[in-house]
Amino acid sequence: MNYEDFKNKIKQIGGKSINIGMDSNNSINPLGISTIHADVNYERESKCNKIMCILEVHFEIILTSHERNVIREIVTENIDRSIKQDFKVLYNGLLQKEEEGDTKLKWLISAVKTLI
């Protein structure tokens, strides 16, 4: 997928411009005034958005709000516990949700497994 295809896919997803690369918090705090709380919230949202964007663009899917909420819950939970966030952690969290009876996430789990 080239850059133009990627831009078009982002427009289809909802027109959001998400930076997949590492970003400093200058974009949310141009004056450099920050608190730990703001940094943690930014880190959570940044990781959630990156994971969801990669899943949607790479697999050409649109995540439901339920799937987005589960991903956000897993990422937030892992950051709060100071666990290194990566796709294996996400995958394990999704497996746990599936075992709890959430069958809607089966396809998403296989997609995440492909990324690992």
C-alpha cells in the first residue's frame, strides 16, 4: 500500500490524520507545560489510536465501537500496570476477552495474531 492509498484509506475510516510514528507531546502542549496526568492520557490515546489505525488500514476493516472500546480498555489497563505495551500484550488481552464469551472479537484476534 503506497502513501496515496494510505491517505485515501484514512479518509474512508473517518478523515482522521493519525501519526503512526513516535511523537512528542509538543503537538498537544506547544508551550511545554505538562503534568504526569496529561502525559499518561496522551500516551494512552496515542497508543490506542496507533493500534486501531494499523488494524483498520492494514486489514482494510472498520472497527466497531465495541471493538474500539475493548482495545482502549486493554491498552489503558496495561499502561496503568506499567506493562510494556506491544501486540503480544494486546493479543493476550483479546484472548482473555474471547474466553469470557466475547465472540465478536474472534476475527480481530486472528488479525492481531497476524501482526505479531
